[in-house]
Amino acid sequence: MGRELCKNMIEYLKENPLFKRAFITVVSGTMLISMAVCFLHYHMINKIYVNQMNSTVQLVGALARSHPEDEVEIVKTILLKKYNSEDLNYGESIIKKYGYDDEVKAWNDAAFNKNVYDMAIDDLVVFILTLAGGICIFRYCSLRIIEELEEILNVVDKIIDGKFSIKADNDKEGILSQIYSGLYQMTRILELNINKLDREKENIKSLVTDISHQIKTPLSSIKLFNSLLIEDENMNTDERREFLHTIKEEVLKLEWLTGSLIKLSRLEAGMITFKKEKKSIKDTIYKSIKGVYSKALHRNIEIDAEDIDEYFVFHDPRWTKEAIINVLENAIKYTDSGGKINISMIETNFFIRIDIEDNGIGIPKKDFNKIFKRFYRGNSRVVQECEGSGVGLYLTRRILEQQGGNIMVDSEVGKGSRFSLFLQKCK
């Protein structure tokens, strides 16, 4: 137990140099004070011994002078401590005659009291020196700790002031190193979070601007045609029916755009929680096809989904269906009547890849990355003539990314496009 405790103590001191220095200082100071106390006590005992020897020598001299014939016996008895019980008893009987008996205490002996007094004075001096040394050691150790804590406090003050450019202090060791490392990590996290908030603020600002621009066009059309219907009393029935039909189309467009923008804004603001479940991706794809089937039928476009196997993948069926529908709607929109859309699926080590391939107008290679940006639409005449807001593919990308997936495109102008949707096989 003791060996294990010592081992743990040594390891702790190795890991924390500040406490190691304090420990060495305390131990060194204690050893010095202990040596001083031992030396002082040795000096006091030696002084008592000298006084006792002087008394003994004086006694030998007095006895030898009175009884020179017994000098040898006196020396043997007194100096060589050759005690005899009979002599001891006889001596006790003699001293009792003069008042020295068992009731006489040490403090009644003036010589002994003087030695005790001298020792008490010396011990008081040692106590004062020990107290002063302890205070000095405590002050030294506390100042060292306060210096380190002040450095940490300065770093915290910088963080409070918004200065995150502190560096991890590699010169520190032990607990101080851990504190500095923790502060450095905290500043990095704070800086990243603040940068993220700034980016989100800019994104929201840009989103509001884009939404305003997107909604402005259909609202202007509705306002214009509505004003014409109200103000022009001479308008015939066919013209009114045409204007009302145009207003209806703009309202439907506005309704669709508003729904898309609401989904987009909720996604951008992090208000959507994806509930990933281990569900059949085949079932999700078929539900997506069902959602666009009427549009494909209206444009006489065939959707082939025969080459799809049954896989159970962790995904949010509702939002994944939304992502697939957006790609299918684009394929239907930009594929000529009588065209074909083929849906296939490939399993890789980590992903399920869903390929949606059409034989439509295709996409220029320079636009491969742009088409997944918010509100981007191509510059070709066909794209500009078709209804759209540039939200669908952006939503698809964000939905897949939120689930740990991605989307890629490969296309050739005039021959068609293939969109590859990736979903993770695990959680």
C-alpha cells in the first residue's frame, strides 16, 4: 500500500513540475530546519552533560581531599558509575536528613532549572526560525502559483475581449499544460462558432434578398393582371378568362415557390430534424416516382426503375423522397416528350448509390458545381423558358448532406445527364 502510494506520488510530481518545485522546496526547508533542531538539541544535551561532569569532578575532588586513602574507590564509584546498592541506600538515608527525599522535584534544582530555561529559550528561537522559514516557503510557492494563475487570467481576459489568437503553451507541463490546452481548444471552438454564426447571418441575409427577388416577379404579374381586370371595363370574356388563367398560373407558381422557400429557410435555419430509420430505400424510390408520375405521363416520358434491389438503409424516408423528387422533376422538365429516365442502384462498401439518368438537354461541364447552388439556373434558352427557381437541386444537396450523403452529376450537352445520389449504409 505504502509503496503504491509513493509510486503514485512520484508519477504525480513528474507530471506536474510546479508542484514538484514546491515539494522540493518544502522538503529541503524541512530537512534544513530538522538538522538545525538536531544540532541545537545536541548542543543543549552536551551543555547539560558538561555541567553534570563539572559537578561530578567537583564532588570527586572534595571527597578525595577528605579521604586521600580512598581515592581509587571514590573515582571508581563516582566517575566510572560503579554503583552499589548498599552505598545507594546508605546515601539516600543521609540526604533525607537534609530534606532531599522523593518529594523533591526537578524544578527545585536550580542547576537543572537553568538548563531547562536555556533549552526553552533555544527552542523558542528554533520555533520562530521555523515559522519564518515556513512563511518564506509558503510565500515562494504561493507566488509561483499566483504567477501561473495570473497568466491564465490574462488569457481569459483576452478571450472575453474577443481576442482568440492565443497559442497553446508548449513550455508548460502537467496540470498547467492541460489548462492551457483546454483554453486553446475552447478559443478555437468559440472562434469557429462565431465564424459559423457570422456565415449563417450572411446566409440568412442573402436568403432574404433572394427570396424577395424570387417572390417579386409572380407578385408583380398578379398585381398587373388584377389591375387590368379591375380597371378595364371594356374587356371581353375571352380576355378576362385568359387573364384569370394567367393569374391562376402565377398563384400556383407562387404557391410552389413559397413552399420551396419555406423548406429552404427551415433547412438553412436548422429547424428541420432528420429522423433516420432503417427503411427500404427501394420503397422510398417508388414513392418518389409515384410523386412525379402524373408529370411524366403528361409529357409522355417513361421512367424505368426495374434495376433496383431491396436495400435497408438508415435514412429519413420523407426528406429523402423530397430529394429524389427534385432530381426527377428536373429530369422530366428538361427531357423532350417521348424521352426516358432510368433509375438504378449500386451498393458500395459504405454507400448506396442511386443513379437517375435521362436523355434530356444535358448540362455544360462548367455548370456542374453551379447547379447545386441556391437559386442558380443555367443560361441556355431552354432552361430560361422553363418554369423554375433554382431551389430544387440545392435542397437535394442539403438534404443528402444532412444525412451524411452527397450528390454528383455527369452530363453531356445534347445527350443527357446522370445524377448520382449517395446515402450512407450505416447510421
